[in-house]
Amino acid sequence: MLTNPYTDNKIHYLVDLEVALKNSEYVFGFINISHIPYSKLDELFRDQVNHERFLFDDSMSYFIEETLYNKHKEFFDKEIPFTFDFNLFEYSVSLSSVKKDKKYYHEDLPPLFDK
């Protein structure tokens, strides 16, 4: 686990699902989906990976579009406590660091991709 060199606080990583109103600059809300393992996120978003060395490299976000949702509908419905509505919202998934030590935070960055 990494530690902030300036504060000695442990650094944890939060994976957020951002829910934004379609065609708007306003964010409706965030859902913590850090309980989903990096390996599953890798599987879900592998087609969106371009030049990243690992998931979320360079502050990248990944998008849950209707085709991706339908392909993994059973998983999304089971793991994310939200009713997806692609007519109203757009969905993106991103990584941020946090200093809180709570359940459902990753302690490590995602692993490097296999080439």
C-alpha cells in the first residue's frame, strides 16, 4: 500500500461510476463501485484501452454504453445498485485516490497490462 510522502497517510483508490445527465454538463451523482475487482474492470473495459499501461492510466475514464451494459447486464444489475437509463444518463468509470480507510477501497493501483 502506498503512503502519501507529505502526510504519511495511507492512500486508497476509489473506483467511481459517474452518472451524468445526457447532453448536459451536470453530474447527477457518483456511485462507489470499488468492490468490483480490477480484473473484472479490465475484462469490462478492455476494448476501450488504447495506450494505457494499466487501467485508468493518465486519468482515463471508461464508458458504460448501452451495448456494453447489455453484454454484461446480469453482472451490472447484480453489482451496481442503480437502474441504468441510457435515454437520460451517460455513465463513466474512473479512479481517484482517497485517504479514508473504509470498506470497498482498493489498497493498490491496478496491475500492469500483459502485452
